[in-house]
Amino acid sequence: MIIITKPNATEQQVDHIVERVTGWGLRCEVSRGESRVVIGVIGPEDLIREMPIAAIPGVESVTPVLKPYKLVSYEFRGMHSPVAIGGVSIGGPEVVVMSGPCSVESREQIVSIAKDVKAAGARILRGGAFKPRTSPYSFQGLGVEGLKLLAEAREVTGMPVITEIMDTKDIEAVEQYADCLQIGARNMQNFALLKEVGRSKLPVMLKRGLSATIKDLLMSAEYILSEGNFNVLLCERGIRTFETATRNTLDLNAIPVLKAETHLPVVVDPTHGIGLREHVAAMAAAAVAAGADALMVEVHNSPELAKSDGEQALLPDEFALLMNRVRAVAEAVGRGL
Ligand code: PEP
Ligand code: MN
């Protein structure tokens, strides 16, 4: 349910609405717009319907959210809500770029790549310590050792760190070293994991599943918010289609659709989306033109030796060129980088 206050409602009236509604055993999420305040009410629908919310002074309207996803819906906030990773805000006026290798492989590797991507303008460092590999015989990641190396790279560069969590049992370890939890495409509907990260204090980036619809993605995000964690970013990373010329098909359509459907920031991963190094920059530029709030781009200083995803990783110099291209597009659409 959504409460919209009158344009001239006072701060005291807003406080009173929140007090009254929480007194009924319901939870409130307050979003302040320029002229009105939107209060999202969370709790059992029948209890909400029974309460005389419309009678509270300062309330203009009380509307149910008819969509199956409630807390993630745009109406629930009535505005886009930026999410901070470390000190970096995503979903504000500036486009943010997250970058780093697919997997953390060694101290030298992660620190050197972190320095290179930072110099080119990346603001957040990515790197996998727990890797979801198609084959059980492929490199599975360095685990906790990889998390420690990511934290060292953060020490050196000052960049906050995002890394994937694959199993609920790893939550404490990942929380100890990372600034943002990544849920990978293959785990988008691992509901036990979604609930676990929903109880975390860290922001969560949820990647779209390989065969998931936009609605499936939003319903999965709803699991995280329903546990109390509203700091969620959605990531379009390409879906499976009949096309075989590219690794996946980056669904650019998802960007404007998600911006309209949800208040959550939208991240695009052109690297996994196309899977071909020479075309990553084109798709990064297209994503920013279509309204992406952030990009996630894989970079490696020696792609032919990479333990995962070498064929799609950019060299640091290529990444610097991508950044120039993306900066020009960001400026053209009225956003900085
Ligand atoms: C990754 O970011 O390295 C990754 C494994 O991504 P996805 O879950 O989108 O395949
Ligand atoms: Mn990868």
C-alpha cells in the first residue's frame, strides 16, 4: 500500500502518519520528493486494508500496489532510489563503472588490475572469489583467500569491492571483506540465498538469470527487500536466445523497462552480455545511452592466461578507450561519469 501526503503536509503530520501506522504493527518506508512524501506501507494486506489510513491528517491518497512485486515497484517510492556501495552512489546523476577481473587469481594480478582500472576512471573493484563454473573441473575461485586479496586491493586503491556470494554458509566471510554482495545469474532464483542477503547490512547486486524474464528478476529482488534490505541493484547481463554469434544477447530493452517499473538502480554488464572482447565497448556505450546507472566490465592484464572468461576481458588500455567512449555518451545524455 502507498500513502501519498498532501502537497502542504507538515513534517509533524508525516511523523504522525508514520507513528500511527507503525503503531498498528505495520512498517513504513518514507521517500521525500520535492513537493510530496510517499510512504510505502509494509505488512499483511488485509490488516493494511482494515486500518483507517485515509483519515489521518495530511494523507491525500492511499493506493494498493496491484503489481505482484510491491516493494521494488516504482510506485512504492515514487522516485528512483540511489544505492551506495562504500562511498560511491549508484543511481544518481553520475554513471558509475565497476571493473576488475572475472576471478581473483593472485595478489599481483588483482592489485595491478585494480590500479589500472582506477586510473582509467572505474570507481568500484570487481573480482570473483567464489566462481560459478559450468564445469566442476574448471577453476572454482580462491575462496576466502581471494576475499582477502580483494580487501588488500581496496586498501591500495581506496575502491570499494563487489564480489559474488554463492552459498549462504559464506555470508559472514564475504561480509567481512566486501562492500557489496553479488548474486550471480545462476543463483537469481536461489531463494534461500536471496533471503539470507536480504538480512545483510551490505548492498546487493542481483544479476538477471540466463532465462529469466524481467518480471522474474523483479520478483527475486522482492525477496531481498521483503527481508528488510532495500539496498539492491539490478543487473542486466544478457539472456539466452537462439543467437549463437555472441555468448548471450544483451537485453537493452530491459533498461528503460526496469527504470519505469522499479525505483532500484540498473546496472549493465556488457562483458557477459556479448562475451566478445572487441564488442564490449559498443554495448557499454549503448547501455549508457539507454539509461543504465552503472556498468560492470571485466578487465585482465593478461587475458590469455586468465583462469576464467579471458576471451571477453579487455586489456587495461582497451578499457581506457571504453571509458572515453562511455564518458562521451554519458555527457550526451546529460549525465557525467
Ligand atoms: C561474473 O560476474 O563473473 C559472473 C559469473 O556473472 P554471471 O553470474 O552474470 O554469469
Ligand atoms: Mn566472468
